[in-house]
Amino acid sequence: MGIFSRLSDIVNSNLNAILARAEDPEKLIRLVIQEMEDTLVEVRSAAVRGIAERKELERRVETLKREAEEWNRKAELALTRGREDLARGALLAKTRAGEAAAEAERHLAQVVEVLTRQNDDIGKLQAKLNDAKTRQRALIARHTTAASRLKLRRTLYNERITDAFARFEQVERALDEAEGKVEAFEIGRPGQGAAGPTPGEEFAQWEADAKVQEELERMKARLGNRLPPAPMPAPAAAPPGIAPMAAPMAAKS
């Protein structure tokens, strides 16, 4: 037995409630869509038969009406020729044709009413089917996203990955210990205690000295004559056994 027993069940169904009770909503929505599509095919086939019956009844009504009019014309003709008996027979045939036409019209009205209801039901069924397909796409997208997230979580929390990172940390600790041993061998050796400045430290000192010298020169240029005269450098002492040279001015005098 299907999910829906008849068309009205589908039209009046609550898709949210159906999916809420399902253990596997994605599987159920596929079954719902399949049954809706099958029902839609059946209803359309019934509508096609109804439309054909309506057209046939419309032709029959028109034929019976023309027949009734023809018998009426014949009854008038018989009276004009003095044949009242023939006129009575024609009028009886006209009555029968009129009654048949009226019966066909009643049947036609019933068929039109059924087709109208079928048309409304088909429209509602098509809307339900479109809604179900939209929900199916949403469920598939949610299922795909959830599966991707679950796969990612399993990868992140995989014990093998955790073990690999633990091994990396062990290797780093082993390298730290090896480097520490190398540095320990250098401790206490000559030249290790009071090592001179590194090249980087010497360059930094040179740059600092150059900046101080530039600032000193700018300050001297700004002060100008306000600076005291620079002291004369003392004459160098003569080596033993050599008389000091006389100043040039004294020699001229």
C-alpha cells in the first residue's frame, strides 16, 4: 500500500508532519515524490478521458438539437399539406429528441464539474510536488554538508594524525637536547667566557657613534663663536741627546 491512498490524501497532506515522523527523511521524500508523480500521471490520464467524453457529449447535444429542429420543420410542413397524422408523428419525434438532448446536457454538466475539480486537484498536486522536490534538494544539500563536516571532524580527531604530531614534538625535543649538548661542551673553554662583540654588535656601535658625531658637529656649527678656543696641543718631547729646535720667531730675532 502506498503512502497516499487517494488524491485527496496528497492534496490535504502535511509534508512537514510526514517528514518529522520519518526515520530516514531523505528516503521518504523520494518515495513521496515518486508516488506524487505516479498519481499525477493517473489523474492527467483520467482528465484526458473526461475531456474526450465532454467533447463527445457536446457533439451529441448539438446533433439532438438539430434533429429536434428538423422534426419541428417537418411537422409544420405536414400541417401545411393537410397531413395532421404526419405532423403528430414529427412532433413526437421532436419531443424525444429534445428529451435526449436535455439528458445529454445534464450529463455534460456533470462531466464539466468533474473536470473542474480535477483541474483544481491537479494544480494542488503539482504545487505539492514542486514543494517536495524543493525539500528534496534541501535535504540532499544538508546531507552532503553534514557528511563533509563529519569526514573533516574524523580527520581532525584521527588518532594517527595525533600520533604524527606527537612524533614531531618528540623529534623537536630530541634536537633541542642535541643542541644543548653541543653548547654544553663549549662552556668553560678558553675564549668562551669573555668573548668579544659579535659583528652585528660592532656595526650597531659604529652606527650609534656616527649619529652622535653628526649631532655634535651640528651643535658646534650652531653655537659658532660662543665656543671657547680649542687648547693648543703640547709640543712633543725631543728624544734624548737632541737639542730642542728653537721657535722660528726667536731664530729670526
